[in-house]
Amino acid sequence: MADGKRIVKNTGFLYIRMLLVMGVSLFTSRVILDKLGVGDYALYTVVGGIVGMLSFLNGTLSIGTSRFLTYELGAGNKERLKDTFVTTFYTHLILASLILLVMETGGMWYLYNKLVAPPERMDACFIVFQLSIFTMMVSITQVPYTASIMSHEKMGVYAYVSIFEALAKLGVCYMIVVTEYDRLIVYASLIALVQVVVAFTYRFYCIHQFGECRLSLSFDKSIFKDLLGFSGWNVIANLTETLKIQGVLILMNMFLQPFVVASQAIANQVAQAMMQFVDNIRVAINPQVIKSYAAGDYEASKKLTLQSATYVYDVLLLLGLPLILLVRPILNVWLVEVPEYAAIFVQFTIVTRIISNFSAAFYMPMVASGKVKKNSIAALFLGVGQFILMYFLLKMGYGAMVVLYLPLIASFIFAFIVKPYILIKDIDYKLKEILPCYMSCLKVTLLACTLSLPAVLFLNDEFYNCVIKLFVSVMSVGVSSYVFMEKTERKKIFEILKKKLNIK
């Protein structure tokens, strides 16, 4: 059975990390957007996105590496575990070299022939581009070490390193304010430095804590073949995720104004901050899903998957509904200058991420079983098809709303049709097991929105009314989740409250 105490402990460590990183990120982004300006902020996002277009390869091998390391830990094979780590490290080193080659050729061509940027800013864009390549290479070779921490479920190290990361980013923010040099170049250079130091700190920890993380001159071809076999189909799924973020930003740079690109970048940042809450839960749960499956306890793996999908959805709604209702006053307080479209972009992006919760949760059983082929084929048609359609619609002159509608539709199809179909056909799930998960989330959503409706209709955006809206929306989700919760879970919560309040 899954170790509930370990999940709770690891989630606690990850929340400490999240609060530090998110708090600093939201504060510094306000200063960075103000000091760089909308134009340079959009350029930084797009130029970094050129390199990020190949991050799907890194993400693909990251999932494969984490899966294989976690699986070997669950199976208790230490020798195989060491061989797996060493082989995956050299695989990532090869990948980093290939990306360096592609970026210094094709990436440079795009930078000087397709990027929409003022001529006087091209030198700065070149420096940002080279720094992005270097940071990406460090990030790629870092993956096996990060996967080891996840597999061993030693989440506490993230909280400690994040203290340094938060202080360092505050230092970067201060330097941007006081520097007289090109702020775009200074910002990109310092952020790259922080990321490199953080990455090598994790490496130092892994080498001294986990025996399998010490490199040797061995390379297991069978593990390499299994990794590529698993990752081959996974490439397509991760390409889809990359096209949703970096690909869309590049298309927007080609066809839309810089303030629209900045609006999408802000929406992505708000959604990322929200997702950090639930990603911390997933990071703590996913190793248990895989280990239970590796140990042959398929029912425990299945139960944890379905329960986590429901709970994570409730948490997302708890965070997302207040953000949707209060997005304009929040942006006015957060940012010095709010780009046009920012509010509507944030609202659509949050709804899309909430729906995508089911795709993320139901993907883990496929990873645990190694059956990702059908998921990847579906991603090919939906993800790449969506990207191509968006390109032609923008080229034909359709407005910025196309960027919002298409991802929302694709996420809905993937979450409610593709993923449950694959679970039922390939991984021995039953429709009667999945439907209650969907229905519970739907009931919570309808009741929470109904309870919040009066506050939306009758209150404006003045400060005290915003406080009331926040309270009403949070309480609406909390009450709705409790009402439709399973009786056993409701009883546990009641017992905890009694204990905390000393009720006898």
C-alpha cells in the first residue's frame, strides 16, 4: 500500500519550496516587467522559447528516467539501479550535445531571419539566446540527479535549496533596479547563473547521498534501448506540451503585437504559480503510484490515481475560482503596467489548466505500465494539429482569442475522451471507476459556482468587496468539496478538527 505518511511529509516539504519560489517569483516579475518594459519582457520570453522548443526532448527523457529509477527502487534491484542512472546520464549528455548543434544552426537562423524584434535589440537577443542554450544544457544533464531525488522521495532538499534560490532571485531583482547596463542582458545573465548554481547544488547532494549517482565508465545498451523505446512514444506527448507554451509564444511573436505576447507570458506565469501547489502534491504521489505498480499492487496504484485526481481538482478549483473572479484587481495590484488582454488570457489559461488535471493524473498509470503509445498518437493529432491550425488562423488575420479557444478545446478532448479510453482499453480500469471521479468534480464545480454567483453579480471591484468575493469563493469550494466527499474521508477530517479544537 502507498505510504500515506511519506506522501504528507513530502508534500509539506514541497509546499515550503513552493511558497518561497512563488512568493519571490510574483514579486520579482512585477519589478522585471516594469524595468524591462513590455517590449524587452516579450523578447526575453520569446528568445528563451526558441531554445525551449526543444525542451520536449528533455522532458521526454526526464519522465523516462524518473520512471525507470523509481521502478528499480520499487523492485529493490540496486545494481540495476546504478546501471540505470549512469546510462541515463550519458544519454542526457548526448542529447545536450545534439541540442547545442541544432540551436547553433537552426536556432540562429530563426533568430536572425524570423524573430520580430527592433534591429537595435538584436545583439541583446543574441546574448540572451546563447545564455538560454547554456542553461538548457546544464538543465538536461541535471535530469538524472533530479529524478534520483524524486525516486528516493527526499523532498526536503528542495526546501533548503529554495531558500538560496529565493534570496538569489531577490538579488537579481535588486541588480536590475540599480544597474546602468542593458537590463535585458543583465537579467538573462544573472538568472542563468542562479539556475546553474542551483543545479550543481542538487548534484553535490545526490553524489554524497545516493550511491548510484556516482558516475563510472559503463553504458548498458539494454537500458539505453529500453529508455529510448519508452521515450520514443513519449517524445510526441511532450512535444504537445511544448507547442502549447513555447510554440504558441513564437507564433504570437510572428503575428501579434508585443503587448499580446506579454499578456500570454503573464498568464503562463500566473497559471504556473497556481500549478505549483498541485504539482507538489503530484510529485509526492507519483512515485507511490509507480512503486505500487512495480510491486504488483495494482489496486493500490489505481486507487491512489483516482483519489489524487479528485483531490487535486478540488485544490485547483479552490485556487482557480478566486483568481478567475478577482483577476483584474489582482493584476492591478501585482503589476505596475497591466498589458491589454492580460486578464482574459489569465482566466482562459486557468480554466484550461484545471481541465488538464485529469490528463496529468491519468498519465501516471500509463507511465507506470509503460503503455504510452496510444496517448502519444492522440497527442500527435491533437497537439500538432492544433499548432498548425493556429498558425493558419493567425496568418489569415484572426485575432488573439484563437490562442485561447484552441488549447481549451484540445484539453477538454484529451481529459474527457482520450485518457479514459486508454485507461479502460490498456490498463484494466473500468468506466464505473472513472465516472465517479468526473461526477464528483462536476458536482463540486456547479455548486461552488452557484454559491459564488451572488457575489459576482452584486459586488464591484472595490477593496472590501474583493475581500468578500475572495472569502465567498474560497468557502464555496470548501463547502462543496466537503459535501460531495466520501463519507470515510469526511469522517477523517471531522476527527482531525475535533482533535485540533480539543472537542470531546
